[in-house]
Amino acid sequence: MVAALSLTLAACSSGSSETASESPAADASQVGRTMDEIKESGSVRIGVFADKAPFGSIDQSGNYAGYDIVYGDRIGKDLGVDVEYVPVEAASRVEFLESGKVDIILANFTVTPERQEKVDFANPYMKVSLGVASPEDAPITKPEQLKDSKLVIVKGTTADSYLAANYPDADVQKFEQYTEVTNSLLDGRADGWVTDNTEALAWTGAQKGFTTGIASLGDEDTIAAAVAKGNTQLRDWLNQQLTDLAGEQFFHKDFDETLRPVYGDNISADELVVEGGKLS
């Protein structure tokens, strides 16, 4: 596993408005590090994926890069601290918050009722549904094909719970890491990969011989930053920051920088991006 990196960011807050950089009053029942504790330490610990381009991955220079990383960098800038990125796997995201290993999770964390029982989500910054990647010469294009296909998923993802609820008898193999899933498709061990449609479209767009035959499966969900259950102070700060960033269309610019080069004309920013923490 790649060691956590610390990206040194400007200590002065010059982007988001002054409102977002103010610390809400700490609650007596505070869970997780307070705003003052984060600032006094000089760094905020943010859990991200290290193998999931274009959202969170390690680039050729050994630095974290992607859509979530641009957001994480801005969080650090507006807090006035450095960012320590901590690599996480899908199944460990909740545990890393509960154990205090990270202050915030940005690892493509889809909001679900089950997860809301364990962590506190900020308002959304992205929309998502499930998709299915498969070989072009044997595409999975209809949901009814799933029950007779060899499927692969990443453990602990929304796809995991969706298939368990809707296709309990399907042939599903679960992996811890995204590279294990894509390798199983590449070497022919699997017929299809069920994952967020944003991931499926990005991977098949870059991988010759594969297609996203189902681009929207199940209900549309949202992706949001998460903090430890009960850390309302940090959650409220994140929500205020989202409101402040809306005026500069921050996530549209993030999309243009990190996602548009991958998606091209297949997906528009408005199909994925949420500004101000509010669905339009």
C-alpha cells in the first residue's frame, strides 16, 4: 500500500470566503478532532483512494491526483493547514473515521441510509448511479443479464449492497482493490464489473475493447464528504465551505481539470457536478 503523502499547501486562506474559514463553536459531545485541534496540528487527514483515477490515484510523480484531490487541496487551503492524504480501500472508509485515522473521507463516498447510521455526511458535491463495464464483444446491456453473468465488485461499495439486495443469487466475486477488479476483466475471469457509472465510463473510455453497456443502474445517489459520527462542527464547516465555493463554480472547474479529459463529450459537468451542496 502506498504510504500516506503530505501535500504542503498555502497556510493563508485566500480562496473561499471568510465565513467558511471561521470555526463553528465546538459541541460538548464532539467526536473526532475539533477544528482547533486540526489547526493546532498544522494538518488535516483526508482519506482518499490511491488507485481510482480520475478521482483519487497516485500519478507518475508519486503525488495524489484527481477530482477528490482537488477538493481536498481546497479544504486544506481554506482551513489554513497542510493536507495529509491517507490511502483507504472502499471497505475501510467507515472504520478509518471511527478509529480517528482520518478527519474526513473523500473517497467517492456514496450517501446511503446504512452509512448515515455510522458517519455524518456533509452536503453532496457529486451525483452518481451504478453502471456495468463489460467486453465489447460480449456486452452486458440489460439488467436481466446480470443474474446469469460472472460479476466482480469492490467489497464495501454501493454495488456490493445493490447486488446483494436485487440479485442475491448472482455469481459475484468481491475484491478489496480496484486494480484486482479490472485485472479480472482484462484476463477474462469476469463478464462484467458493477461499480459507480462514473468509474465504469472512465475505465472503459481509457481501456480498448471494453464498454459501459449499462450506464445507469438503480437509483441516482449522491457523493459527499464524511466525518466521524457526531462531529457536527467539522461537518457544518464543510457545508458552509460548499456554499461559499458555489459562487466560483468550483466543482465545474474541478470537472474541467480532472474529469473532462477522461470523459470527453460522453458526460457533461451538469450530469455529475453539484454546486453549493444542493441538487438542482
